[in-house]
Amino acid sequence: MALYLKENLTFDRAKIEVISEDSNTGQGKNLYMKGIFIEGGVKNANERVYPLHEIEKAVSSINEQIKEGHSVLGEVDHPDDLKINLDRVSHMIESMWMDGPCGHGKLKILPTPMGKLVESMITSGVKLGVSSRGSGEVNESSGHVNNFEIITVDIVAQPSAPHAYPTAIYEGLMNMRGGHKVFEVAKEAAQDQRVQKYLKEGVLRLIKDLKLR
């Protein structure tokens, strides 16, 4: 049976490079993140191993979608399933390729509310990581993944730097109605699904209050 698989890579492990390039339309600059999107051939933190041929197949599938004109969209943080939620989209994957046993990629930050949030964090010095989201079958004894398919790659916070969020975002959260409660509850019970739902709702209210465009 296929399982929902997500694999986080921190900023350092993913070797993330932030690139600013002139827009083809002449309207300012576009912001990109480039680096390792998924590791192959090694046992990761979730005790899973993605064989090289599985990574190659998944990367090829993503590139085929892009070549056929489909938009491979990603979100901030992970939802609870494989569905792409348009209200949480922050970026679009432009390309993926193999380099050794790992799948590398380049994504473009979009001018959506969540994309603006990511841009604010990056320009304020926050180190963001990536996390692949997909499905596959896992051998219980070896941890090897078979029939792997990447749905997308999401942007995630650097787990080791919980206080690295930009001042403007922090102050906005503290000044909004219920913001202090959102912050304190999130710190105390970060792994609780109910808390995560409450936090996401709080962040969405924050974005609306800040009127990010």
C-alpha cells in the first residue's frame, strides 16, 4: 500500500542557494531557491532509504510534467495529505536534475501571500529548508522505498533556529489579536496536530492583517 512520505532537509543539508534574477518581463527581480530536494542512497532521519533508480524515476516524472506545461506548485510547510492547497502556495518548481545519488532542483518564489511571507523571511536572513512530499511503498525491514513518486517540494522552517523569524513578522504576530497565545502555544506543543492547525489559522490571520501583497 502506498504511504504518504515527507522528508525534511535543513538549509545546510540541502545546500540551499538563494538567487535573485531579473524578471523576463522587466518588472523587478525574481527570487529562487536552488539545492538538494531529496537525498538518495542513504538512510535518512525517518529511517527510510530512497534507491538511486527511484530518485531518478521521480525526478524524470517531475521534469516531464514541467515540459508538458504543467505547473508543479509547492506550499509553505506540509499539509496533512498530497493535495495542493492554492491558498498556501508559495512557489513553483522550475526544474529538477540528478547530481550523484541526490535529486536537485530550482524553485521560483511566487508573489502570493505565502510567497511574500517566504520572501520576507529570506530577505531578513532566515534560513529555510525544503521537504519533499510524495507517495511510495516502504519495506518494513530494510526501510527501502519502492514505487516512489514526488508530488512536490515544500518550503519548511529551519528546525534548529526557532527564534530566527524576521522582526516584522514577530512583532506583527505579537500585536495582533490572540497573537501572543498563538506564539506561546506553538512553542509549548509544536508536535500537537490541533496546535498546528491553530497556528496555521493564526499565521493566515497575520498575513491578512499585514496586508502582504
